Amino acid sequence: MSAILDVQNVTRRFAGLIAVNNVSFSLQPKEILGIIGPNGAGKTTLISLISGTVAPSAGDILFEGKSINSLQTYQRARIGIGRTFQIMRPFPGLSVLDNVAVGALFGHGGGESQLSRAREMARAQLDFVGLGAFVDQRADELGGPGRKRLELAKALAMQPKVLLCDEVMAGLNHVEIDEVIDVIRKVRDEGISILVIEHVIKAIKSLSDRLMVLHHGEKIADGDPDTVLSNQAVVEAYLGKRRA
Amino acid sequence: MKALRLILILIALAVLIAVPWFGSDVLIQFGINALLLAVLAQGWNIIGGYTGYASFGNSAFYGLGSYGVGIAMVQWELPFGVGLAFGVVLSVVFAILLGLPVLRLRGHYFAIATLALAQVMAAIVSNVKLAGQNIGLVLPPLNNDMLFYELALALLVAVTLTIWWLSRSKFGFGLIAIRENEEGAAVMGVNTTLYKVMAFALSGVFSALAGGIHAYWVTFIDPESAFDISLNVKMIIMAVFGGPGTVLGPIVGAFSLSAISEVLSSEVTSIAGLFFGIVVVAAVVLMPRGLADIVRQFRKTGWRYFSENIKATRL
């Protein structure tokens, strides 16, 4: 079984701080891999390293067996890496529809060249994430939950092979979380491999095929969600050491 | 609604084309100036309005266009058209060579870096023998204002059609995405460096053509007037007054501000600059997003539009 994404001994230092320290893992085709960890564990940096907005200080990242270290951000998008942002970054002046159309116009394989076709694809994608009623609104008029879905629709419109989700469930209520989980499962059923960063442990436990835990930039656990969550080191990272 | 708008635009265009046949010499000369300023405002609109990079370097393109025509016609005795093409080549080369480093800067830093471009070009040209050093070049006169008027109008139509195409093309969407959020654009697959340089060059091509036409019209260029930074300020004010990032806004801005400034300088001659300043300040306070935004929002909000903008500026 060959991994679609293979992260090998990747390290990223910001001045004195080591945000990601010698982390290795792989993502299998059609797998949903959850990554959890306390604030500042290096989760978002890891996604930025894969999507190319941050360059690694050391290590290698392979996509479909080939190193992507030398590729620029937009080139990674074109070979099929899509991501969402934790701090939502819509194009504020554009309509919700056109925000997503940008993903269809560019995105995987260089995207669609016809604006009308791109808008059609965007409309379908917005229906899929449940924003079909908001296509004509300006993106900055959407509320928090709407923006989370918009981030997802924008990334999906790129027709990626790998989807990197950075806290798409943060700030949502239970009903909304269930809806997003449903959407992510459907995305996987279409054959897309997914990496999900999340704080909401309950949600990620039910969603992930496999769970990985980061703490102070290092990987401290990786495996079946139930096993990982009962792991002593993981419990300590989240709740602190038990005092004797 | 759409058809009505198109008809109105065509009527306006027909009137503009006909001006030299019924207008006085003064009106035609005012027209040439206003049309060239509108071209410059539209040129700035591509890099400043659509791509979101407030360029103060567009007067460098304008100067290169002027000198392209000047050098070709005076030193090499080539026809005007060749001079225009030479100016375009110069400005594209300039856009690529300087755009690559300068377009890495964002916001104020980009503005400051480009602010220096025109000054540096003026200093360089003052020392180039081929360009007549600081004395300048005297071009062969052509007393045909009608031709210059129609040329300037044709150029304005060309730049406006280009921007109309931008507003509905993949390239234009890439530029808008860069303006709205550059990192977000890159993550979605927009080759931001290439797109920015292309926008800068396209903006430069039209500015250079305007400079070339102006040079042949006034028959004299020197480094001071060709690389004039205040011209760059003018095009920004006009584009922003009309509505940056819209297809027609900068034209409306250029025409209305040209007219206001013309009336002021004939009515209150010596303090015209002061009044012009007041107009600009009032525009910034009352309609910070330009005339185009008023047209869009006024029906919804009415006169409240202005009071809300005043409130937003916390005066």
C-alpha cells in the first residue's frame, strides 16, 4: 500500500521555537487521519508545511511518492493539495459563489478556464456543503459557521486529491458539527484522502480512521483512536500529570 | 437593464467620437488631456484597483512611453507607430525587471518602493545622451488635434475593453483573489508572482501608450515632465474617486475631476489647487469607495449613504 502523502522527519523552527520537531507520518488513500494536540502543539504549522505556505527547516514531504519540497504553494494546489484555514480567509469583497469559483478556476490540474463553468461547479459544491441558499451574499456577510463551510467548499472546488482541514469544526454547535462530519465522510467516499486537525475530541474520535497526537511539536502517539486516547502520554498532555 | 446600460454607453461613446466635429479647439484640447488621464486612471485600475497593489510607479511607464516615442522619432527618425511600440517594449521590460523584486512587497512598502521608481528613472534619463539628457527632446510637430483626440479615445476604449474582459476572465479572477487575500489565492492554485507581474506589465503598456501620444502631441519632453510623480497621484485620485476595481468607475472619475479642475482653474485661478483639495477631501469622507459604489448603494440607502460614511470616518 503506497501512501498518498508521506511526511518524513520534518522540522520547522521559528527563530528559537521549534514548532514542529522531527515529525513523520503518512496518509493512505481514502483515509481520514485526525491530528489532535493542545494549543501550540504545531498542528497548523504542519498543515502549512504540507500546503507550502511555510517551508520546512529540515525533512522531506512526498506526495504520491515524489518530493514536493521544491514546489511553490500554487504548484502544490495544482497537483491536488487543498487546504482550509483555521482563521477563515474568504475573499471578502467577492460573493460566496465567486469565492468558491476561484477554487474551480485554479486548483487541481490548473482548473477550469471558463468562468461560467467554474460558477456551475461552485454552485454544486456550495449545495454539497449546505450553503446553497447563500450564493449571492458577500463572503464577509456570512457568520462564523457559514465561513467554516465556505472554507470547505473553496477547498473542495479545487477537486483536490488530499484535503487538509484546519479546525473546520471549531466554534460550531453539536448539530453543525454532525453536519460537517457528514460532509467530510461523503468527501472521503468520493476517494479523497483527508487530514483533519481538530480540538473537539469527541467529534474527531468518531470521524477518524486513525488518530495522531502532537505535543510541543513532537508526535507522541499514532494509531487507532480508542487506543491513542487512552494512552498515558496523551492523557498527560491534555490534562497534565497526575500528582502522586 | 443590461441592454439599456449598453445603449447608454454606446451613445456616450458616439458623442465622444463626434466632439472634434462640433467642439472648439479649447474643448478638443481639454478632451485630449481628459482622455489621456482616463487611460492612465484605467491603467492604474488594473494594478491598483483589481490587483490591490497601489502603484506609484505608473508615471515611470508613462515616461518610458514618452521617451520611446521621443527617441524613436527624433534620434532614429522612425515613424510615430514604431515609437509607440518601442515605448511599450521598454515598459514591459521595466515591469518584468522591477516588478519581480518590487511586487514582493505589500501595502505601504510597495507604495514607497514604487514611489522611487519614477525619480530614479528621471535621474537616469537626465544622463543618457540618446534621451537628450536634462535638456529633453523636441519632436517634429504635427498640428492635428483631431487625430490626437481620436487616438486617445481609441486607447481609452481599448483599455476599458481589456478591463471589461478582466472582470469576467480567469486572469481577472486571479488578480481579484490576490487583492482580497494573497496567501489564500496561492493556496488555491493562483501563480501569484506571474499574475502580479503580468498585471503590472499590462498596466504599464497602457500608461506607456498614453505617454507616447502625449509626447507627440505636446512635441516636447524632458525628464521632469515625463517622470512626473504628481501625474501618478492624479491617476490614483481619479481611479479612487470613480471606483477602483470597477470597469467604468475610473473613467467617470477622470472626466468629472478633469472638469472640476478645469472650471476651478478658470473661475478662481490662483487658489484652484485649494478648492481641488477640498473636493478630494470631501470625496474621501463622503464616498470612500468611489462613485461606482454610490450608484450601487444609493437606491438601497438613499441619503443615509453619506451620513453613514461620515460616521464611519469618525469626524
